[in-house]
Amino acid sequence: MKDTIIWRHANLRLKAQKKSEMLKGNMKEGVKELNNIKVQKDLHFVFADLMSKKDTIKILRDLNSAFPFAKTDIEKNVQKGLGINNKKVIEESIKCIEEGDVESLGKIMVKAQKNFDKYVAPACPEELTSPVLHKVLSDKTIKRLSYGAKGVGSQGDGTVQVLAKDKESQMVDGI
């Protein structure tokens, strides 16, 4: 399956997506443009429900308070973390995917999580300290079998995504 990106949730393989279907989006004046990303190597992702609790409504309410105008340093950091820093992560990720540099893509995932923890999490510490997520991210087996991992979506202790090193690593029960 050279032309696919493999998605697996826990021990269940969910979806094989053809490289030609992988898209990147660009927002311009309210219109979403989609462009193909040329995926050079298979990407083996694992998504796992952390089986914990989080309050997505509270997270989004607290983060939304930083927009459109930041009033505090924490709100300014949220804008930086979700704005310019996130844009750089997306650009670097696309470049790695198009160049087939899977190892660097994993490092970018780790960097993205650190960015979120530093700039965004302080806006909702009750939900975004994420002890369960961080326990998984620091797990020795996860680190050994993957290039990188990070939280998903609004973060918190909801879901983790892991970029496994290969198909065999992706299918290991510990990942």
C-alpha cells in the first residue's frame, strides 16, 4: 500500500486513504481552497481515545475569550499559539509530508504539543493540564515505536494521535 496513509484507532484499523485524496486547506476571504499534498511515504497514524474526561465546551469558551481582541498576556499567547505558531507547524508539516521526511514530521508533532502546552493551555489550566495525555506522550513504549505524538483537537485528556515508525509498530497493542 505505497500510496496510502494508514489510520488506526486503538487496535482497529479505521481507514486507508489514498495519497491523491490527502488535501490541505487554505482560508482566503471566507472561501476554503483545497490543494493536493503529494505524500512521498506511507504515514502510519494511531488515534486512541484516552478514556478520560474533558469539558470541550469549557475549553473552547475559555480559548474563544482571546478573540478577536486579546486583553491579557494569556490571551495574547493563545492568539500566538493558535495563530502564527500553528501556521508555521502546518507549513513545516506539509513540507515534511511532501518530502517524505516522516521522522521530522514526528518531531514537528512533538513541537506542536509543546507550543500548545506553553501558549494555549494556560488559558484553561483546569482542562488543559492533561495528565493522562502527558502520561501517554512520555510513555517509553510510545516513544520507542513512534516518531512523535500529540493531543488532538481542543486537546485535554480526550484523544492522542501517534505517528508510528512503520506498519509493524502501528499494530503493536502497546501503541
